[in-house]
Amino acid sequence: MTQTETKTQALTPYQVQRYSRHIIMAQVGSAGQRKLLDAKVLIVGAGGLGSPIAIYLTLAGVGTIGIVDFDTVDVTNLQRQILHQNADIGRSKAQSAYETLKAYNPDVNVILHEEPITSANAFDIIPEYDIVVNGADNFPARYLVNDASYLSNKPLVDGSILLFDGMASVYLPGQGCYRCLFPTPPPPGEVPSCAEAGVLGMLPGMVGTIQATETVKLILGIGRSLSGRLLLIDALDMDFRTVKLRRNPECPLCGDNPTVTELIDYEMFCGMPQAAD
């Protein structure tokens, strides 16, 4: 990721104290902490994955965090979605997330997008951020966020969960995308959702924390990212494996002769019926 020029002024005494465990790290330091404070990260979804991602990026001092979510908190969410509590049942997830994140770190600028991300608004939202982190839980949103991030030239930190299994990767502009791995979605009903099959409550914390870590590394420009690799997690056996990912020259989005050059109807692409108004 190409870093934009740091704009933040010198850290305040409070910030030096608050982020001291970052600042004493040679890989971060005060310059790195200022990069975090300057960064703008968009998180798609304030649910299982979005919760740990948002909390840890907030605690790390990422200056601007955007949250895209239009759902409300349900009692079934509380088994894993640590942004929300009992008192939030029935409330907007975005509003609940805002209050939780501001309670953790009032200095972070939390921007809410209380609407579903769609082909109509994706290019109004995504270009305003440096990095996109995908916590979407359905295939139409996953393909939409992938395509919009690539077409907006934004890094995408991706993750997914089901049952005891999780995956995470990073897609950098020009170095592959989600469609290189999955050119087309599975037939409707072939892959169950978490609501249908279930998910271990702790698994989103594992995968979401990895996504947050990859995001911070991109902001700081340090370490080896998951770009070009897919991390596979089997929590039942506590097995972590990585497999190589390569840009597919025949990818319909980022290949040599792309056929996807604009956003499409992703509900239809995934064979899903249109949601009622």
C-alpha cells in the first residue's frame, strides 16, 4: 500500500501515554502511530467479524473508521457480536457500534453509513477511505465489495467464517482479487449461512483480529501481508494453514481481458431473489 503523506501534528502527551506500547515498538514508533491516526478504514458490517475489527482498530488509534450496516441488533447476535449488548437489542447496529467505539476511544472519528452497500452507493462510500475491510456475511455483498474495492484501487482485507472454519486474505490492487479464488458464486443454497448452519462464537474474534492486524500492517507498511496467500483456520483441530494465491490472468475482474468493468446486479449474479422494500 502506498502511504499518503502524514498530516497529523505531533502527538499530544495524552496520546503518547495512551499509545505508549505501540510507540516503544521499533516497527511502529511515533511516526507509525501518526500514520494510524491519519488512516481512514471502512468496515463493511458491524456483526461477528466487524465487531473485533472495529474494536481493535479503534483501540489502535486508527483516526477514522467508517461502519456500513443497516441491520438491527437481535438477541441471536449476542453470542458473538461483541460490539453489542443486551440493552442494544432492537437498536441500529451502526448506532450501537458508534457508542461502543466512542466509549473505547473518544478521539476516533466514527462515520456511520446506515444503509446497505449497493452498486448505486459503493462508489460514493469506498473512495473516501484508504483500506476496506470486509465483514459481509452474504455472497452478493462479498462480490460487490470486492469489485468496488478493486475498481476504486483500494486494498481489501477479506475474511469469512462458518461453523468452526475461517478464512482470511488481503487483495492489493493489481495483485489479485476475490474473483481469482472464486470467479463465480456457488449455486443458491449450496453453502449455508451462519444463520442456517451456525458458527462458533469465538471464531469471528479469531478471524476478525487477524483482519485488524493485517489492516494495521498495511497502514504502517510493515511485515508480510496475506496478499498472495489464503489463511485457512480449522478451529476444531486448531489448525492454521496458508495456501498460495496467484492473480488469475483469466479473472473476469483483474485478469488480462476483464469483462467486469463496472458494478452489476449482485443479487441476480448470485441467483438470489431481490429483497422487498
